[in-house]
Amino acid sequence: MKKLIFALIAGVAAMGAAQAQSTTAGRGYVGIGVATADHSYPSIVQGATDIKGDGYKASAKIFGGYDFNQNYGVEAGYTDFRRSDVSYSQGGIAHKGSDKGYGMYVAGKAMLPINEQLSAYGKLGVAYSERELNETSGLKTSRHDTGAYAGLGLQYNLTKEVALTGEYERYGKTKSFGAKADVWTVGAKYSF
């Protein structure tokens, strides 16, 4: 699935480069960002108590897309939710473990220019998410889901090619452990 998202980003970037040579109507872009999600464990193990996790952690995000015009576009992205440690007690016995995960999406994008430099946008599409929990006892648990993806954000154009973004994203369903589906992201993108 990771290869598919990278192929989609590369395809959109190539399509954008070809389009940029023939007309100025549409533009492709690529970007990087820092995403943060709360790493929580509400239903890690039945009967678990004293659950302690790492909370919010910064993670890396890459994305790419194509703006057909100033109002509509498409975007694909991948966020690697960093490893997070967890500890809990069950039946008076202490347990430790760590989780890792990622989320990726493909979405349509609608943009509303506020002025020449600032615009608001919304994204709606499909996301695939995966979480894996490894306990020191050797027990492994993994969960994955495909669901709706949504995002709301602001973009500030520094130049015609470079912009800063800030957004709230929702990667599918509520997660039973690891990085939550609610993500805050700041990033930079380059249009060509």
C-alpha cells in the first residue's frame, strides 16, 4: 500500500510537470510536513489499569497533488506515526510495549482564496490506516482500517511556488490504540 501512495504522488507530480509546460491553468505540487496525533490506549487490553502512553508525538508527512485551478484539486499523502511506548498493569502484573503505525490518503480538494496570499481549503477522500502493538511479552496486535478522510486547513503563499500550510486531518475511524485518527499538521509545499 505504501508503494501505491508513493506511485500516486509521483504520478501526480509528473502529470503536473507536463501540464505546467503546456498551460498555466493547473499546477502540481509536492510537500513535507510535521503531523502530531495523541498516542492513546483506551482499549489496549481488557482489565488493564494504570495505562501510560507517550501522548502527542511529532511525525513526518509527505504529500503531493495537482490543483486544476484556484478552486479545485486532488491530493495524496502519507504520514508515518512514530513509535510510541506504553505501560499498563493487568492482574497486578506490569506490562510494557510499543506501537507504530501510519496513515495514507487520496482526496479531492476544494480551495477558497481569501486574498492573494491566504486561502482556506477542505479535503474529502479515502484513508487507509494501520497500527501495530508489540508487547515485551511477545504478544503482537495489529489493526487496520479503510475509511473516510477529511481535512480543513489554511495555506499562506510565500511566493508563487512556495507555501506554508496548517491543517486538521481525520484519518478514518477511531483507533483502539496508538496514534488517534485526529491529526494536526503544519507543512511546506512547492508548486511547479
